[in-house]
Amino acid sequence: MALRRFVIEVGMGVDQHGQDNTRAAEKAVQDAIHRSCLCGLREVAGLKNPDDIFVEVLIGCPNPESVDKERVLKSLPLGQKKIEVRQGGLLGKTLFVPELGDKTDELIVANAIVTVWVP
């Protein structure tokens, strides 16, 4: 089955306390998809079932091996999902507040590219 790109969105997520790459990645995906209205799935692409779309997620974060991919994919409300996590994003300095779960004074920035494909 040939696939066509329908939409590409980019997002950024920050985990300011807790140093959780997965949480930053979740926020990046949520940031990307909250700007997209996929009304064209039915009106333009003619899809009857929105779960027939394919959603590709590319995450860049400082510690890719620590990302829980299944948890990040749960941020997507529909479709057949695929994820790749690479080295990227940023580490920066923030306040060290142990009561908020901090292990260090670093904040984590993750980036996401979400691509929706239609048959």
C-alpha cells in the first residue's frame, strides 16, 4: 500500500524538574499534535476509519536510551504508530528542588517531529 504524507508537525517539550527524558518527549509530542486539526482525513483523503493513518514520531533528547517509547506513543490519540528516539535536544540549568523530584539542577529539552501518513 502506497502512503502519502498528510501532515508534519514539530514540537518541543521540557522536563524542568525530575530529569525525565520520557516526560520531555511526551510533552514534545503533545506540543506538536495540539496544533493539528486532521479534518482532511475524511474530507480530503476520504478515510472512513481514522485508525487507518500511520503516525511516525521522531524524538531527539539528551538520553535517548532512557525513553519509554510506549509511554510516549500513548500521547497519540489514533493511528498505527511508530517511534524512533535519537540523541538530540538540550540539557540546561534550572533550580535544584528535591521536593519536585530533582536529582540534579538540569532541565531536559526534547524535540519531536510527528508525521501523519495516509494510504
